[in-house]
Amino acid sequence: MNDKIETVKSLDLTGFACPIPIVKVSKAIKEVNQGEVIEALTSDSGALADFPAWARTSGNEIIKSEKEGENTRFFIKRS
Amino acid sequence: MNTEEKILSLEKEMNALKDTFVRFEKNSAENKLAMVIFSGDLDKALAAFIIATGAVAMGMEVVMFFTFWGIPLLRKKEGKSKNKDFFGKMFGAMLPKGASKAKLSKMDMGGMGTQMMKTLMKKKNVASLDEMIDLAGELEVKIYICEMSMDLMGFNRSEMIDYPDIGFSGVAKFLEEAGTSKAQMFI
């Protein structure tokens, strides 16, 4: 089964501390079309709670998140 | 009641409803955050700018009002202002010249603690207060400076940093913004 998610933009936010990850993600999502997906890799452990909270408030959707060692990769769909 | 009277009374009710709606719309909170920055402490100012920039990311409009000890955070690093009276000179000399000179509210230990915290922040990739102010400007966070406090401490407008959206106001402007915001903070 091919479960690879197609993304139009990839952000490497590792090393950035709060609030830079959500500031950058909120900027990036505005630059893509509705329905398109961006991915963001973050090392900020607060992002685990922050990204979903940001998505709920801004009305975007996190379709998947996966751990990559210390980091987390989020797949966010612009709604 | 004949038909015409009925229509007239309905129209009256409609207009009353419309008025209520307009009033409601005027008083309902916008997706906005209004903040008062009273403190000039480095840690509190950092918290304020993290919340402000985070709020923009969350889709909110943000307005910050700087008053009292918060005002020196927005001073230019360089330059001297002339024509100040004795008290103005005193405040000018004793208060920090800009965000990079602000000190921690706790554990400053004669500047050692603040220096240590700054080193630690760099190491952990936490943005400095100067960087956060730049970011806020980029994100179109509005800044107002309290005219009365500025006057009291003898600061001139020309002594304040070049920030993209900066204004000078009194308490009424803050209250207007606070009244139409859905969140308000005093830091």
C-alpha cells in the first residue's frame, strides 16, 4: 500500500523554539492553495500540543504526525 | 388589523431587530488581542512578544500598548536627545536604552544572571527580545506608546525605535481596542 502523502512544501523547523514554529507554519500555509498539504519537521516538544491547537484555531487540518527520533513531522492540509 | 397595518407593524419589528443586530455587531469582540506592557523586565517583555507573535500565527490581530517601565524597551540604542530638563536627563540616564539592555526580573545578580540567560537562550535557539520585536513588526503587530508616561519621563518620539506600525496614544485608545478584543492582558 502506498501511503505516502503528497506535499507541496516542506519546512525544516528543527532548532527553532517557541513561537517560531507556529509563526512559520502559519505563514507557509497561507502560501498554498486550499486542499494542498505542507509538511513541517520540528524539534520543539511543545509543538506536540501547539500544532494541533494552532490547526483547530486557524481551521486547518493535521492529517498526520509522526515521530522521527527527537523530532516530529506534521502533515498539514490547508482547509 | 388589516393587511397594511400588519405589514407596517412587521416592518417596525424588522427595523428594531436590525438596530439590535447592529448594536450587537458593534459590541461583539473581534478576533483581537490587546496587551498592556507595563513592565520593562526582559523576561516579561519576552513573554509578551512570544504571546503577541503566537497570537498572530493563530489568526488574531494584536495591539500592544507600552506604558511606564515598558517604554524604555522601545528606545533606540544610540543617539542622545537634547533639550531635556533635569528629570528627563535623569530618567534617560537611569533607564535601559532599548530591549537589549533590559534585565531579568529575578536573578539578575548585577547583570550576571541576565548575561547567563542570554547565552543560554542563544544556545537553545530562543529568539532574543530584539529579534522578537522585529518579528512582531513583520507580522504587523500594532504598537502604541503611552504619551503621558513618555512625557512624564521626558522621552521624545524621536528616541523610539523605527517600528513599522507605531503610534502614540492615551488610555482611551487602549480602552477602545481592549473593548473590541476578545482577549486582554496586562504584563
